[in-house]
Amino acid sequence: MTMTDTLRDTRIRLNHGSVLMPAAGFGTLIPDPVATKQAVKTALQVGYRHFDTAERYRNEAVVGEAMREIFAAGAIQREDVFVTAKIWNTNHRPERVKPAFDASRKRLQVGTVDCYIIHTPFAFKPGDDQDPRDEKGLVIYDRGVTLLETWQALERLVDEGHCRSIGLSDVTLEKLREIVSVARIKPSVVQVESHPYLPEWELLDFCKEHGIVLQAFAPLGHAMQPNVLTDPIIERIAQRLHKTPAQVALAWALQRGTAFLTTSKTPHRIEENFDVSLLPDDAMREIREEITTTIRFNPVVETGVPGFIPRPTEA
């Protein structure tokens, strides 16, 4: 990891292909397409150089349009930006992986994806319905494919040269161990919920041991209760250092060796969340030793159903 005082320019060298991944990433899970496009443009202009996308978000085309328009202006080039895409649960069968990958590339208007991630380790019934349910409203899982088979299909994408690295999301340590033990190409990135209320220290230690980047989504707790950003210890550190609670939580994420994804539609929040700088050692120690609240906000690791994405009937 190459870390600077501002932290915003931190780059992490991935374990495959000598790829440098910007540690501060911008997530694109924004339901409104107009807001998505403007947020991506703002994030690029602010300085974000890592964008996390997914077919499940249903907005890859808008993200691609925003990036293309910024690239066309000339100040930022495609090679300056790290693009992550994710394959959804309904496309886990090996014969569906390459078409899903190519569809994402086309929508994003990129020739190469920097990292392609299995969105969750749960396979759903294959097809165009992203949320297949039975007559009782229960998810229809696909028992005809294993996670290893899907992983091997991702390895072939790397072999073909259109994907520079691959990874997993929403996995437990147990499931990650299984893949690492048999993978020909090891995961470069593991994307999981992580914040001061869910530090995932054991998972982080395993990732560091195997040269895997742990990338935290919901690093600010996703504004859910109990609110990470109103934690007394986070607030106290923020006041002492003249930072916002969000800047403290994001700096903590980078300094302990993880990457993060943060999302906002508000320009000043997008800028603020990128403006992170080093915390003193005592602040890092306070967060680790004095915060005792433990909570997982997103139950996706148990079912494969994202907790932050509404079902179509709820949209």
C-alpha cells in the first residue's frame, strides 16, 4: 500500500497483474438515473479514480455515459480510472458468466474491467428475473452450480485479457477460505460490509496473509441505527481533530489497511468524503479499543439478498 498524508491518493497493489487499485472508491448504488450520472461526474471531478458498479444496480449504462462524457472532455483518461463490475446471482452458471461480463462492459462502455466480482456467493435461478421467487415469495436458489465453478469461469475471463483481476463480495471467512484453497487465480479483492461497528478483524487478517484487499462497503454504517457517525467516540475524535465523523471513519478504514466505497448524491458530501487525512495513533487506538457496539446492517451474507437494494415491487 502506498499511503500519503491526505490518504485520498492511497493506492493498493493487487496480487494479480500488478494492478494498482485506488483505495478510496465511489459506489454507484443510486436508484435515480439522473442523480447517478451527476454523482459520478462530480466524483470524477473531485478526484475519485475508483468506481464500483454492478449489473444488479440496473444503472451501468448511466454510469458509462457519465464516464464517457468526462473522458471526452480530455482532463481525465480511461486509464486513470479503476472500474469494478459485479456479476449477479442469476448468472452464476459458467455458460452465463461471459455473456453477463460482456453485457456489463458494453453498458459501461469500457473494453477492460479492472476487477470483476461475484456479487454474492449465492446462485439464484438463472434467467432475466434478478429476484426470482416462488409462490410463497421465497428466493429460488440454483442448486445446479457451485461457487467454485463460477469462480473458474471468472478465471477464464482473466485468461482472455478483458478482466485484470477478480474478487468476491458478501462472503464469510469460511467461504473465502474454500475458494482461496483451490483457486488457480486468487481473489484480489473481497468486498464486505465493514465499519467501526463491524471491523471484521479476523477476515482482515486472513486477507492480509494472502495478499487480498478487503474493501469495505457501508463504511459509514449506511445511516442506519445505531448510527456509526453519532457514536460518542467517533464524534469526540472528530471534534478534537476538526474533522467530520465521516472523515474520521473513512480515515480509520484506510489506515488499518482496507479500501472503502462511499456513496452520496450531494456534491459537498462527495467532496468531503474524499478529503480524508491521517489520524493520530491515539485516535486509531480509541476506535479499536473503546467502541464496543457490534452490528451487521446488511443480512446479504446469510441469503444473497441485498439489504440495501429494494425489490422491484418496493422500488
